[in-house]
Amino acid sequence: MAIQPVEWVLVIYYGISAHRATYGRLKNTSYTKDYIQLSRKEDFLETVSRLFPVAGGVGSVPLTYQWPAGTTPGAFVFKSADRPHLKWETNLGAPRAWKMTAAPDETTAETIPGDPSHLDFDAAEREFEQLASRGAGQPYLLAIKLRDEQNKLHLRAYLEAPDSAFSWANLALVPQSIQGLAEKTSQQSALAWSTFQSGGVPPSPIIRSVLSLLNETTDYDSTVDGMDEQTGRLLSRYLMQPGYGLFFDPSKNHDAWTDTEPLPEKLVASAQIVSSLINCRFPPLPEDDVAAEAMEADPDDVQTFRTQIEARIFEVPDQTATSKTRGSAQRAFAEAVKSNYNMKCAVTGIATREFLVAAHIVPWSMDPSIRLDPSNGICLSLIVDRAFEKGYLIIKDDYLRCNAILDQRRLIS
């Protein structure tokens, strides 16, 4: 999953209330909650109502809680006898990312050390009291909403000032702005939150290095000449939409954050020049699927993409999209799509192989995560594909079947 812009972050101080809520339900004790209480403050309610709009006056919004390799259902409850809260399914328990485990490490869903199996009040309380002696420092629970995701929160836990054994979860790994939120919390005031203005393309370490070189020279020609195709394309894409704000990679556990810095003024002024030089050296990849099918393909890459499709891994990241990978990816994609349509055009029934193309329904450029997905493809004849590209053909998803509606009068005219 690609790195994405952050829209909102909630930080929760892991005190005794959060511990009792997330540890597990124990009969006849105060360990009975299946939610984390939130704030009644007007600015908080105004913000979360905008981020998680309540449809039709319903008092809650269904959520998916997510962490690397795991999800669980929940809800953002606005109206209840108690304060607004983040709820989870009672029978499933708290999300694993917020729970204890006996031996946490960077590969486990859990971060906070402790025995989660006790069934009596005193033993569960001792698990909280022993956190400091285990070297865990002060835990914090985080909920992260990404800008382009609806009704989903990415959950993590971090540890402030832990021993070296827990350095992989150190709160120092998060950006200063998030550390600042944690500093505002305490046992008495357990919540802090902030919205973020984020967008554009975040710079990778390679791009940061190239930007540093460009900022120290005026010989842009030589710098671009020294780039390989992958670096050149990444830089061109970045210069078109320089990243700003805070970014988060949902596939990573704790080292998931990127805090961008403004593009230096010198490079802002020369961005168009550098982009033109890159495009001259590495012409833009074709968005046209017909052109892509005619491109050079690497047999090893084609086989790799076939294996990805079989494993239902459909992403081709921009970071790896060169002219050769575009051709190889299209080759594997086309094989799967044309097979799905029995080597016939979905509209005309033409079966002459030389006249067929596997067209992306959502274009290649728009969503890297589904570039190899055969369900995002339709087999078309060349003339129908051209009609589709020009907007004369409309494709609707109907129970996994593609219906093609062709306005012949517009096409003829």
C-alpha cells in the first residue's frame, strides 16, 4: 500500500482508563467497556462530524480499524448515554494494535508488553502497574485518518522513553507535530488531536538526494543526464506536484511517517526547466493501452507480473514504473483480461487477435493499486477502444459483468 497524505490524528494517553478499556472485559469489575471515550468539546465534535459525516441523523458511523496485516470492525459513536467514543465489536475485543501481548516486537500487531490473559481484576491491574518495570515507558494509542480514505482509521501504539529493547516503537519515530500532541495529554486529560493539510507527491529518499544536488548546481543538463530512467520519472512526477504536509505508509508498523519540507525557492523557479529536460531524456509513459501492448517487454518481468496477478497483488508502484515495466505489466494484464473475455471484443464480438486490446477501465495513471487487476480491464477491438478513450463508450460495473453502452450517433458524427 502506497504512502498517503494524513488528514487527522488522535493521540490517547495510555492511562488506567485506556488500559481497562482495551485489556478485555472481566465480569463484575470495571473492565467492562468496549470503547475509548472521546471529547465533548465543540471543536472536537465539529471536526469529527466533518471527517466522519453522520448520514440521516444516525448516531454512529461504521469504521474499519486497520494495522499492518490486520483489520477489525468498529464504529464512531456520536450519540450515546456516555460521551462520544470509538467502539469495537464486544465479542472481538479491542483492536490488536491497541492491546497487550507477552513479547511484542516490530513484527507483532501489538506493541504494549503484558499478559493479556488474566480473568480477575487484581491481576489485570498489575499488568498496568508493571509497564514501567518492563521498560515500556509511557504508551500512547494513535488513530490516523488518511485524506483519501472514508470510514477507516489506522491504529498504532508508541512508547515514550522506552528501554533500548523497545526502540522500534519509540515515540521519537513520529513527527514533531505528533509528539507535540502526545505532550498535551496526561492521566487527567487523555486526548489530543489535530487536522493536517497534506497532499501532492511525497519525496522518497532518492528524490531528496537528487533535490539536494539540483539545489547546489545550475548545470541541470548534466544532473539529468546522470539519472537513470526510474529516478528521472520519479523526479518529474514529484516536481509536477511537490508533496506538502504529513504522510503515512499503512503497510509499515512504526516507521511509517514522512514529514515533508517545502521545495527550495530556487527549485520552485526552475522546476519547469528540469521537468522538460527529464521528459526529453525519458519521454512520458504511454497512457494508451494499445501503445503499451506494442512496447518492449522483459520476459522475466512479465512472469513476475503474472505471479502477482495470481496472488491478487495488483499494484505497480510509480516508483518502479519504467518504460520496460509498463510494457511488461501490460503484457501480463492483457493475457488475463483477454482470457476472461474468451479473446473476443466485449462490444462487437470481434475475435481477430490483431484487432484486440486489453483496456484499463480506471486508467493506468489514476490508480497504481489496480494496474494489474483483470477486473479493471475489458477486452475491446481497436475502434471500440478508441471510442472508449474518447468518451463515446461508457462502462458500468454490473455484478462483475461489464455492460458497454455505445452512443452510435455520436460515434458516427
